[in-house]
Amino acid sequence: MNNMKQEILDCVLIIPEGKVTSYGEIAKKLNLDGRTVGQVLTGLSDVEMSKAPWYRVVAGDGYISSMKLGDKGELQKNILIREGYTVIGDKVDAGKHMWSLTDDKEKESLF
């Protein structure tokens, strides 16, 4: 696994239950572009997806961007709903659930 992917996953791992963060927030912390973060998360293997809460990363306004990808978007939306997030249409209630990466300590990597 390359270093950039590892850093992105390390950020995803510290998102608390009940919260989401944005591609842009991760990108800002790592000095990357938000699209790069999205591409990395979209390309995760099933094993990587099972180890990291990738579904807790959405657009800055709460939009579940992966909805554009069909099945993966439906999977993300269903996981969020199952975990109790407030989802209206294809958006997570950002006012209720958005979290900043600077609000918590980093955890050790699982990868």
C-alpha cells in the first residue's frame, strides 16, 4: 500500500461513530486534492473496506458522492442509515453529523 493511501485510511479510521467528515477535510489535512481522496476511497478493495469506515466520508454539504457510482453509493447510503445517521434523500445531515479531523487524536493504523 502506498503512503498516500495509508495516510488517507489513517484519517478515515479516526472518524467517530455517528460522525462523518468530508473528502475536502481529509485533503486539507494531508495537503491533497479532494478528488484524490475520493478516488482512493472509491478504489478500496473489499478487505480494505471491511477494515475502515470509508462510508463516513461524504461531500462537504453531506452529499453521498458515491451515489453517482450506483451500487457502491447505495451500499454507502444503506450502511449510514443502518448505523443511525440522519439521511435525507442522498445527503447526510451535515449539521448534525459533520466532524472535523482536528477534533480528535489519531489512532494507530490497522493496515
